[in-house]
Amino acid sequence: MEVSLQSSTLWDDVVEQTKVATEKGIDPLPWALQVSSSLSSSGIALPSTELAHVLVNYICWDNNIPILWKFLDKALMMKIVPPLLVLALLSQRVMPCRHSHPAAYRLYLELLKRHAFTLKCQINGPDYQKVMKSIDATLHLSEVFGLQAMEPGILVVEFIFSIVWQLLDASLDDEGLLELTAERMSRWAIKPQEMEIDGHDIYDEKKIEYHERLQNFNTTIAIEIIGQFLQNKMTSRILYLARRNMPTHWAGFIQSLRLLGANSAALKNSKALTSEALLELTSDSRVVLSRECKTSSLQKFHAVMAFGSLASSAGLCHGGSRSDLWLPLDLVLEDAMDGYLVNTTSAIEIITGLIKTLQAINGTSWHDTFLGLWIASLRLVQRERDPIEGPVPRLDTRLCMLLSIITLVVADLIEEEEGAPTDEMVYGSTNHWKEKKCPRKCRDDLVSSLRVLGDYQGLLAPPQSVVSAANQAAARAMLFVSGINVGSAYFECINMKDMPINCSGNMRHLIVEACIARNLLDTSAYFWPGYVNGRINQLPYSVPAQSPGWSSFMKGAPLTSVMINALVSSPASSLAELEKIFDIAVNGSDDEKISAATILCGASLLRGWNIQEYTAQFITRLMSPPVPSDYAGSDSHLIDYAAMLNALIVGIASVDCVQIFSLHGLVPYCSLFWLQRYFRLLQGKPASPMRAKCCWGQLAQLCLGQTTKKRKVKVMYIFIENFLYSFYIFPAQTE
């Protein structure tokens, strides 16, 4: 794809900015922020495929200097350019020149290790289809593999397969083994089309020796990356799809891989991979479970199994052989609870990809797939029924996983299934991929899995902190089947003990309510056998007319202290309620802004599972308040928002809250907002940030109490640095 001539002036400006930054030795982060701001103000959507072409063309090869590679790396980290497209462009430019530019090849391999294994966040990113079409145009994947279909999912499989195959052929060529293959040559551009002309130092023996060492090292690294592709839990399954659907190409690839494993001299220098291990990875009967999953979850494995597998004696499944199918899911869910690791990728994306892969590989129905997903998530919650104190995510994070993240995963799967074309999809000798879809089959299997879930009573007992919510969910269903229509205000007033019949609920009631809220189910679920304990003829008489809560707030009740406490302690039930609070946080008085921020960070964030992602997004937006139209000060406008920002950050300071932001994939947005503000504060300020150990509750008071602008700015430094530290963006400060 060529860069549009209509925007050539814009890209010329970007090149000029890059040139000036290079000459002045500017740090990559300010350069990336400047380029991002320029493109955004020009209406260019990020990540930009055009910028990827511009940067790669600029570097290769007239400006092949280390700082420009750092700029490119920073652009990738900040999602200014699409990583997969950059890797495709670099593979086309760097691979043929890896001998004359061994340092560039080494940097390409490093970028490959960083970005090729984070597929899910890129596949669900903006302009995904545009990016994959650009990759196809760059590498001519459809022509190489002879496939006419242009679906992005097929292109991803072809792209990963091609990258690994390029590394394989390049390694064979480097070791003099390529001529021993059946084709005796590579189908990829791994050699220069024209004679390479070495630089003026070609006769420098020391430089020749250094280049040879670097080339040998690069070959070893490339082979190790091939091993990582075969071991990684996501890419290994993508390669499995290539093996199943492109058997002719796979046969040639695997033959070359076994040739490399049996004869490679570079493997002898590898500390991460042996010849025997590489040959084992080529085994057709091998079921791959990623080394990352094994190492990061080895200690958690026993905790996962201690509660009992899906085939435990408690009767959690129909057969012992089925538990192994979902063990990778157990491990991924437990990894997501790691309080020492904040993921930049949404757990929804990670789990959705894993579920689709496991479902395809295991050949299970959607009924069994959904049942395995619900059971694994319930077991995750049950392992934390009696939480202990400690700085790790506990029950709230696990409930977020079950009732928010998993529900959104199911919603994505159903939306994808119902939005897909209804033709048959099978790969055959005609080089066509056809897919067989049945409308609503996925949704119907969700219903059947939830009906069967009621048989697993050992998993459905609610933890003490959510017993009230489960009972309310059961009471709502009971009133509905009794033909009694009540609003949410009723449940803000009634005590469950006043109900004439037992309304004890369980975790299935909460799951069903979450699915109904997201239009995955309808209220016919309330009529499932055994879902409610009975019916009533009339409401209890001892119900107060009105009490402070979301319903009275939506009717116009003011934000008194009693009302604020009620809204903080009970989650919002609709997006409209959140939007009204957000509007107050933006446009209200100073006191109202603080109250609204406190409410958003309360139960709506921790227990508002049906609208939790919106709550987190509103909080994220409040962290970067807009500059008032009438603001004329020379210092940052954030100083005037210090009290509200303090309420926000105090409200989300717990480990559970940080992990909830991480599960929803919002940490990069939070950190980006504040990094931008931080560096704007740093511009032109000769004094370094004050190093002081201040608790969050004192920051706003400090800021408001300062009499000089210089002191206010310094306190804002502390404010932002502490926020970035709480999200693991900056290391801890030491005196």
C-alpha cells in the first residue's frame, strides 16, 4: 500500500519532526507524543498504517541509526502504528539484508519477540481489517498460499505462518542447509535481489569478525523465536489451524523444520532450546501448552486442582476426560488474578481468543464450551470464598471476572457467530475456506449450558458478601413469574426477610441477571424448572414509600450526605444513572464534583457488574478533564481539579480496583492520559519534582493550600507520579 499523495505534506512534516528530533537527541517518548498529537489534530486515526510505511521507509536504509529504531519501538508501544503491519514491512525490508545489516536484523527479531505474541489486543483493535489487508498487500499472502478468501482471521493465520516460515528459511540459508530442502530455495524474499555492496570498512578485520559473531547470534535467536511460536499458547494454536487447513504447505514447512532441528549448528549455542526440544515441537501428536503458562502458573496449578477438577467426585462434569480440555482456561483465569502484574491487554480479548482456539482444537460443542467457561469461572470465585488480608486481588476481582468479563466474552462470541455469513466453511483441495454457521446456535447453546449449570450446586453457593445481591436476583425472578411488576426502587427499600416465601439465590441467579442485562437471554429464563422457589399473590405490606437511592436520585433528589452514602454503597443499575453522575462530575460545583467522583469509585465500580466497563471508562475520562473554555492561567488546569482528582485516585487505589481496570484493558488509557499531562508539566520547569512521601488524602489539601504557583506545580508532580506508580508505570521513588 502506498502512502496517499493527498496527505504527503502531513507525512513530510512527520519526517521533518523525526529528523529534528534525531539531530537534537530528543527522547523517544516526547517525540511519540508530539507525532501522536499532530496526527490526531489532523484527523488521522491511530494506529496509522500510513505512518508505519513512512517510518519503515525512512529507516530502511538511508537512516538506519539506533535512535530511529528507538522511535519506532516507542511508536509501537504507544499504539501509534499497528505492530503487525510494522513487522510485515520490516520482514520484507530486513530479511533480505540481514547479512549486510546484522544489527537491524537483531532489532527486528527483538521487535518480533515483543509484538508478535500479543495478537488479541491487535486483532480486536481499530482498523483491524484495514491492517490485515495492508499486510496481505505487502507480503502477498493470498498469492503465496493460493487462497481467495480475504477474511482477516484467515490472513492472521497466513501471516503468523509466513513469519515463522521466513525465519525458518533464513536460518536454513544462514547455516547452508537451504539447498538440502525439497524445493532447494525459499518462497520468501530472504536474499537481496541485487548484489549487496558492503561499506568502506569491509577490509576491517575486527568489524568483519564482529559482523560474523552477530550473524551467528542472530541465527540462534531466530531459531529460538521459531520455538517460541511453536510453544506460545496462542500462536501454537494458530499454527495448528495452518496445519489442519493448509496440509500441503505444512508438509513442506515441517520437513524443513525437522531438517533444521537435526542439523543446526546454531542450536548448540542456544541456552533456551535444544535440537531434541525443537524436534519434539514438530511432533504431530504433541498437544502444546505454552511454556509461559507453565512457568507463570506452576505454583497455582496445585491450587487450581485442589478445589477439584471438572471431573471431581462432587460430580462437576460428566466424564473424567473432559477436565483436561479446559485446564488451560483455569490457568489463564488464575494468571489474571496476579496482583503483581497489570496487563495492558483486555482480559476479554485474551479469553475470547483462548476459548475460540480451545473450542476449535478440542472439537467441542458451544454447549460444552460455555459450560466449561462458567464452571472454570465459578471455581475461580470459590477458591476465594474466605479471603485473607494481603496486597493481592481478592473476591471483587474474581467476581468481576465471572459476572462482567466472562459475560462480555460470551457476548462477543455470540455476536461474532450471529453476524457471520451462513455459508459452509471447510478447507479443501479447491483452496477455499468455507464456514458452516447456524443462526442462534451459539445463543441456544448458552441457554442450555445455563440450564445445566443449575445441577452444579457445589459451585453455586454465593460468597457472604454477595448473598444479598443473589437473593435480590432470585426475588426479582420470583416476582416476575408471579406477574408482579416492580421497579429497581422496590429492591432499594425491601428487606428480603419480609418476603412471604424463601428467596434465597445463588451464583446462577447473578449470572442469568448479567446475561439478561446484556441481551444474551430474555426473561423466559425465569420460568426454567427449579429457578424460583414459588409464587406470591401480593407484595409485602411493610415496604417504605421512598428511601435514598438511585431511583430517587434519578427523580431529582439532591446529593445530600445521606444520598451520597446510599449511592456509594449500592451499584448503579443502568447506564443512564452513570451518565447523570458523570455529568455532575464534569459540570457540577466543586463539592458536587468530589461527591460524583466518590460515587463512581464506589459500589458501581466494584459490584456494578452489568455496567462495570462504563463506570471504569467514565472514571478514565475524568482523570483527564478538559481545559475550561474560560481558563486563562499559565499553569496546568489540572491544579484546579486537584480535589476531584484526589477523590478519584483515593477511590481506585485498592489493588482490586487497579486489577479491575486491568481486566477491562483500561490501564494503557489511564497511563497515557497522565503521562501526557506529566510531560506537559515538565516542559520548561527547571526544578525536579519534590521527593516527598505524601499519602493520597493529603495531596489535594497540599495543592489547595499552596500560595505560590511554583509550589502548586510541584505538588501536582507528586500527585501524578504517585498515580503512575499505583498503576506500575513508574518504579517506586526512593529518598
